Amino acid sequence: MLNPDSCNSGHEVAVSSENAHGGSQSILFEGSSGAAQLAWNIPPGTTRLYTRVWVFLSQRKLGNNSDGNHETLIALRGSPEGVTNEIRFGEIKGVIGTNVEPTDNISPPADQWNSGPEIPVQEWACVELAFLGESPTNELHAWVNGELVHSIDSLDDWTHAFPESDHEYWTSGWIADRFNQLVFGWQSFSGFTEKLFMDDIVVATDPIGCD
């Protein structure tokens, strides 16, 4: 299903023969601040989700950058067809990371911004993401080409400080209530234009790997 903004002028989601990883075609996403995305409805009752995507960035690597706000590659959405209730994975403040709406909480902490590992440009990269919404602790983990590059499993992994009353939510609830849609593609909250290819997408309830 197309994210609604993907139908706007200048944003494209299409099957492409221009570039592919595992066969002769891939999915092309072209966008900038407007979304170029596909959304997949998650089966009811899901409490954990892994997704593996081969990604080819044409113009901008993600991570270890000195500029930018946030660029979304994959999102877990709590409300269908809406960007105001979602967990956005990609780049945040120049580092591979996550931000969460509507609170705009950010991971990793500020001392890691503008640094770290990269999702490279002009080559295929294997990106695997785990959304683990089971008690007692909600966790997110991300791997690039099999290397763990980003994790959230404690309050210390967030930039923002939380009042004591919010601690339980930000350990055991921040993922659990968002298994509505899984979103793939490109949206830049920095205004960067990207021509992105995705291929060999797998969604499962257990780890997948790059093979």
C-alpha cells in the first residue's frame, strides 16, 4: 500500500529494472521531505517483528554525517497512514538511529551524534531491524551487513531525560502499542532528495540474517 504522500508530485515509488540485488528488479523510492514509502499492515496480535532489507542509497550515506535532522528508511507506525505516531529508523542528527513521534524522543544520546557506523552510498547494504515489543523490556536493534550498529534497551540509550513517572513506558511500552503498519522507503526531515532502491525484503518474527 502506498503511503498517501507518495502520490504527490516529485515523489515516486515504482518497480524498477535499473538496479537490483537479488534478481532483475527492485523497488525504487524517490523523494525528499515528502514521503516516498510503502506501508504494510501488520497482522493483529503481533508483539515482535524482524525485517531484513537490502538497501542502495544513490546520493547520501546514513551515519557519520556532520549535518541533517532525520531521514527515515523503516518505520513502525501506531496509526494507519499517519506520520505522527511512529518509530522512525534511519539517521538522526548525523548518526544511525531512531526517533519517536509524537514525543520526538531521540536515540542515541547526543554524545554519539555526527559519528558512528554508516549505511554506505552507491553499494548494496543489508539492513536488519528488530522491533521487540514483549515485556518486560521493549527493545530495538539494527544491523548493517551483519554488524550491530544501533540498540535501544534501556533509558540510557535515549537523548531526552524522563520523569520517574515515564520510566516504565520508555522501557516496556514504547514499541508494544505501535504494531499497526511497517513502512519502507524514504522521507527526509532535513529536505535531502534521495533515489533509493530496496530489494529482497523479508519480514518475520525471528532473526533473518543477510543470506
